Amino acid sequence: MSNLFTQFKRLLPRDPLLVGTVTAHNSDGTSDVQLPGNQTIRVRGQGVAVGLKAFVQRGQIQGAAPNLTASTITV
């Protein structure tokens, strides 16, 4: 029998779905996306216009994300 932590880790996604704002399109077919917390990543694809939010998974733009207000809750 495997331990409970190993079983729990299997439930978590290996490639999380991120949401960020597209800040630039690059000439090589990639885009720069700013994640919450001001981290910028370069991902494949240019399917979402600059200034709009995008879903990013496995280093690639998956599509447009709704422009919702984000809230931070401290517990």
C-alpha cells in the first residue's frame, strides 16, 4: 500500500492551468504573458490579443480567459 501523500499527489494536476495578461507578441510566434505577482513568462502561440487575459498550460496559450476581477484573501 502506498502512503497517503503519494496518493494525494496523484490527484493534483501536473500541468496547472495558469491565467495571465498577454503583454507582447514576438516575431518567433511566441507571446509574453504576465502572471499574477508580476512574473512574466514566454509561451507558444499568439491566439490572444495583447492586453487581454489568456489561459496558459504546458507553455502554450490555450485560449482567451474572461477578464474578471482578482481578489486576494489572507487566512
